[in-house]
Amino acid sequence: MSSFNLADHPHRRYNPLSGEWVLVSPHRAKRPWQGQQEEVPADTRPAYDPTCYLCPTNVRANGERNPDYTATYVFENDFAALQPGTPDGALQNTGLLRAESERGICKVICFSPQHNLTLSDMDVTAIKQVVDVWQREYEELGALDFINHVQIFENKGSVMGSSNPHPHGQIWAQRSVPAGPANETRQQAAYFAEHQRSLLQDYVAQELSEKTRIILENEHFVVLVPFWAVWPFETMIISKRHFQHIGQMGEEEKLAFADAIKRLSAVYDKVFNVSFPYSSGLHQSPTDGQAHPEWHFHMHFYPPLLRSASVKKFMVGYELLGEPQRDITAETSAERLRSLI
């Protein structure tokens, strides 16, 4: 029997941020595809769409009119999943049935007044304005006494559930810390307690020494395919400096962060020569009043496209019942992305 090789043999990889595992089956990438293929709609969006509820001066679904904004624009979501006035309450004395009320605030951020742009089309200065808004909203929402977590994210493309193609993202701020960030808090805290260093700082140092999964870097940030990636072209943007949240970024770091987002999103669009769909989001320390020295700021990108612009990865079967699985190794994805810079 030949010796074990990550590039050829089935294996599991550990995610130290979540404490979970992913099954990697690189030999399956060679099989022919006869599964579902998504339709790829042509992007014929105008710079201004009179029917879009996010374009400047248009009326939204709740009857309010958008201002004639010229840069980023933020408003409270008209169909918010969380509400600030939710009363306290819970199911009590119901055995294994458990529920509790959840308060929160949901906002929409229009990245640009131009309907036909994406982050990959915007220049770094314009993206830096988005980062400025993320910073302000994180600090302002996090300062509220009933907000303990601020989740900033973007769903790009209809295949990722985006109901409007206008360039925009969302913020859901809530009383509880959701499961994903809570897991990352636990894992990072355990590592910091043992080593007195940031888990991601040590991880970035190892990746920079190997270079295998690095896509690009600038003075302040590294863009890489994580060793434990689940999605075909999953990436992370990780700060080189150990800090906890976006509120601690200086002007140079915000500009470098915008540069990393711009360059990564531009590379994504070259993979299959299509405006690349993804869900992305910032992960940073909770806003519960604690210092959280273990936390290290980073951003996740989860794109669904697998083999072409029309083939999407689904979580089915074993992945729903067992654990996540991928065919294309992180090293192969990184090499593909890096070659497109």
C-alpha cells in the first residue's frame, strides 16, 4: 500500500476554530458530474432601477422613501428577523421543550447608490467607506445594554438567497451569542488559556511559513483558504495583528482591509467568469462588556460554486447526518485562486 497523501487519499481535517471535523475525499473530484446545474442569469442591471427598494429616492416596502444617498446608506430592516421591543419570556416547566425570547436589531447597509455594482466593482476608497460604517455600527449597536453580539454579513447572489441584487449587506445584533461565534469563543479561549497567544495568530504564522494555502496578503491582512475549508472556494481574511474587533482598527488597517476585500472579490469573479455568489461575514468578539483577549478578528467567505458557474455544492445526505465533506482539497482551491490574481 502506498503511503498516505493528503492530495490523494480520504481523510478528516480538524477545524480548531469550531472544534469540528470535515471529511475530505480528493479522489472524488475526478468523477463526472450529472447532478443539478443552476441557471446563471445574465447580469443586465442598470445603474438605477426605479423598481428597486434599495436605490436612492425609491419607496421601500414599508412606505418610507430612501434619501438621495451618494455613498453608503444604513436603515433598519423593514422585515427584521429580530425586534428590539420583544418582551422577556420563556417556556417554563415543560420538560425537554425549551424556548426563550430574543431581542435584537436588524439593519441593511447599501454599499453604493449604483444598482449594478458589487464589491468587486467598487474601488478601495468606496469599500473603505463600507468598512467605516461596519466599524461605527459595531460600536454603536454593541454599546446597547441588551446587545451581546453584532453579526455583520453579506449574501451575494440569488443562489445564496439574496432577494435584491442591489449591492448591500446586513447586520443582525442580538442579546444572545449565536452558536457559531460561541463555538469560536470557546475554542479561542481554550487555546489562549493554554498558550497565552491568539489561536489565529499562530495559525497565520504557520500558513505564512508554508505558503501553500495563501491567496494574497498586504501589510495588515492575509487572505487564505483555511486548511479545514468545507465550501469549494472558501476563504478567510485574517488580521496579522492580534486584535478583537473592528472598532480597534486604525485608518491604515481599514484601508488594507478594504484592499483585501476588493482583491479577493475580484479574484472570485475570475474563477468561472461570473459575478461570484457567496455568503460572507465578520467574526469578532462579543459585545458583552468582557475584554475577550482570546478573540482574533477575521472574516469568512463561503461561496457555493463547485465545478462551474452552474454547479452548486449542496449539503445533503452524509453531510446532514454525519459531518461536512468536500472533494476539492484546500490546497487545490488555493492554487486555483492564487493563479487568477
